[in-house]
Amino acid sequence: MKVSSTRAYRSLKLSNWRRWLRHVNFAIKLLALACLIVILCRPLTSNSTTDSSVEGTDIVLALDISSTMLARDINPDRLSAAQAVATQFVNNRENDNMALVIFAGEAFTQVPLTTDMSALVNQIAQVKMGLIDDGTAIGDGITTAINRLRNSKAKSKSIILLTDGTNNTGIIAPITAAQVAKEMGIKIYTIGVGTNGVAQMPISRGFNGEYIYGNVRVEIDENTLQKIAQITGGRYFRATSKSVLQDVFKEIDKLEKSRIDRQTYSSLEDNYQPWALALLALVVLAIVIDYTLLRHIP
């Protein structure tokens, strides 16, 4: 309705409480929006602590990722078979602290000691040849694994070394690294992966980046691997197939266990329910105020 002047309405006054109620209602709607944002952030609560005594130990997996690990004398290749079996081994030792060290021409820690086996399994699956310079630095791989266990307080500490070649690079000699491990009370279980003789392995790369395979003579320095295990009080295993490799890990699983105390924090729970109730109450309150106390003629 159009009028020429508002003079007739100047004497009308909006009640003081209505004026303030409009601001209050706007604040209620803002609070409702804030509750919705908190719900979308998914608040969680976790305050559960469990003390238990379990059988476990500290273990470092030292995995060779040199180019020879792509040899196809084990189906589908040595590296893939080692990854698959190592994953099974990790999943069966949920009470342990485990780490992953990878080595080729050099060595580095892929995963430090952890009880998060799902994270360790994911990292094992992502390992591939080409992450570091090619070569086989067995001594450096052992030394890096020793550094992961240096500050460990576990009674039983061990390194599982998976390799398929002969030490041909690196700074530390394998036997020297084994002697250091012995002084620190660390056992090394060595696994020679693959067969001696001729096997298909990468010899070059095509234009599309894929490996070109050819028959190449491959050898495992079993004498050195046996000495490493003997010096540290471990054992040497020879894995010529995936099934044999599985049996090797089963054997190690029986050997390396000790009683340890473990404290577990758990019980993650969603805690959005109070915020959802508050959101519902605020929305209902805002609607009631809009259609009752602040009702106006359209």
C-alpha cells in the first residue's frame, strides 16, 4: 500500500521487547548455524585406556628393492612376492613394534617403529624399484635397520633381511654391520630370495617407460647371508618360490616372540548428538518466534 506520507504512523511505537526480540531471534539462528558447522566437523571423543600383557617383539623388515628383485623366477616377480608375504607376516603380528627399511644402492627408513600395522602394510604395498639408486648395499641396509632398534628397550630385537643379490656398493660391509648388530643384541634373519642360474629380469626400458626383460644370470651370495645370520644368532633361509617364502615367514613367526606389556588407547566415538539436539531446539525456537511473537502481515 503506497502512501504519500508517514506522518500518520509517527505516533505508533514498536514495543521495546519486540525490538530486542528481533535481535535475539537473529542470534538464535546464528547459533543454529554454528551447531550445524560443528556437526559437519564430526566431533569425536576418545578416553579409553587398556593395559595388557601380550607376546610381541621389535622387528625391522629390511627389503631389497634393487632391479634384480624384478626377476621373474618367482611369480609374478621377486619383489611382488616378497611384498605379499611380508604383508601376511605383518598382519599376523599385531602386538609387535615393526619398522620398514628399504635399500638398493643406498638405504633409508620407509616406516619407523610403529604398532599401526595398517599404515605399515600400506607402505609395503607402495614400495617399488626406482625409489633410490640401483645397486645392492646390504651392509647399509642392515646399518639403517640397526639405527631403528638402537634405542629400543625390548628384550627381543630382530631384523629380517630380504635380498636376492650380492653386496656390490655401500659404505658399510655386511659382516661389519652384522658384528655391530651382535654387540647390540640384535638377531638378523636373512632370506635369500630367488634361484641361482638364469632368470628373466629388466635389461632396459622402452619408449613408453616399461621394462624390457631378458634372460640374465643371477646369483645369491649365500655364504655372506649365512655368516650374517650366524654371527648374530639368527638363521638363514632360502626362498626359491612364493610358497617357500611363506613357509620362511611362518618359521620366523614362531621364533621371535617374547612377553611384553602393552598399553592401548582406543574407543573413538562420534559425539555429534548433543550438537544435533541443540540445533533442533534452536531451529524450532526460531520458527516459533517468527510465526508467533514476531508475526507480521504480508
